[in-house]
Amino acid sequence: MYGFTGVSIMLGAVSETDSLRETVRTVLELCDHKDLTEIIIGYPDRITDESLAVVKELSEMESDVPVVTFRQIRPFMSGINDMIDVARGSHCMLLASDMALDLSVIPDMIEKTKAAPDVIHSVSRWKKGCKFYGYGNVKRVINFCAQKFLAVLYMKNLTDFTIPVQIAPAELYKSIKFEEVGFPFLLEMVLKPVRLGYKFTETPTNCYSRKEGKSSNSFMQTADYLRIALHIRFMKKKDILLDKKD
């Protein structure tokens, strides 16, 4: 159904500087450049001057992998949709710009994608051997319980439903009707493909506290994940997809 030509790496920037720079450089160091179509950096109006300066610096960096930067049109997390719209790769991968995950897993995930381009290849913080660093115990317990709840609700044998760090076909993302504006948008990126019946693989990765920047997530937004999870679970599959006229 889908073929592989390359991955569009998608990053957001708000207040990150050194970690944004490190994320881009780490991806370029780890990956075969022939497998990367581009690195896309989207940023909102509220981006700090310091972060914007790094975005400009990266856009002018000499590299055979284009670094595409632009001011997002849609608000908050739904700006990811803007990145999906402009992505030219056969597949997309969203990464955080705060170095909160072990990026060394990316080359292996790309190899898996080249072998099985119709499958969504995701990371997991809950596979055997994974470790959390600087992640509060209460937050970790809540996250663990959420994974178990979603596994039962969706009847899917996954260990990590709440992290959208996954390589997925770009055409799949482009066909989905994303409804959320805030952080639950990230949950949509996982749960809607699950509901559509896509197969997933999971690659274990360690989780770290943010090295830089401040999370815009809040307890109320996190609690809203329950509403989104229930809403998507009982949606008709046809309602998950955009109308062809859209």
C-alpha cells in the first residue's frame, strides 16, 4: 500500500534553544541522510526570540538534508497538522525538541519502516529494560495505569499509547481528521491509527526529564485525555477520515 522514499522529521519550537539544536544535530549524526527527506521545524507566534534565532540558524545550516522552517497557522499543538501538510517524505516522525527520549533508536526504526512501510513503528517507554530518569513517581504511576486502561479499552497489545513518537505513512496522517487543538492532539496521532486497524511495532527507549524549556501541558489537559480516548474508541471509522472533498 505504501512505499518508502524517506522520513520527514517534524519538530516544534517554542522556548527550546540548545536542546533544539542538539536534537537536529543528533538526528543528522545518527541517521543515513538518504533516509531523511527533510527536517521540518514549526513554531507558533509565542516563540521566544532566543528560540527563533536558533530556528533561523538551523535553517541556514549547511546540510544535504533540507531544514524547512515556518510559522504555524493552526494554534497550539494542532500546528503539527501544518507540518503534516507540508511534509514531502513518504513517512513522518514527530519528535520533541527537549531531548526527553533516547534518539539512538531512530535508525533502527527507520530500518523497520523500510522493511514494513505499511506498519506504524513507535517507541515505548514501558518495554522491558526501559528506564525513566527525572520522571516523578506519581506521574509515572499515573502513566502506567493509563497504558493499561487504554490497552483494555482498545483491545490492543501495545505498552505505550500516549507517546506519538512514531514513524507513520504521511498519507495516513494527511487522511485523518484531527479534531483537537491542545495536547490531546498527540493522543489522536496514536489512537486514530489504532482504531483504523493499523499494525504497530514498539521499540524500547529510555525517558528523561526535559533538558530545557517548560512544558505547556497542564493537569486539566492531561485529564482531558480520558475524554478523547473514549470519544475515539466509539467513533465510526469513516468519521476518523477526512472527506475526499476536504
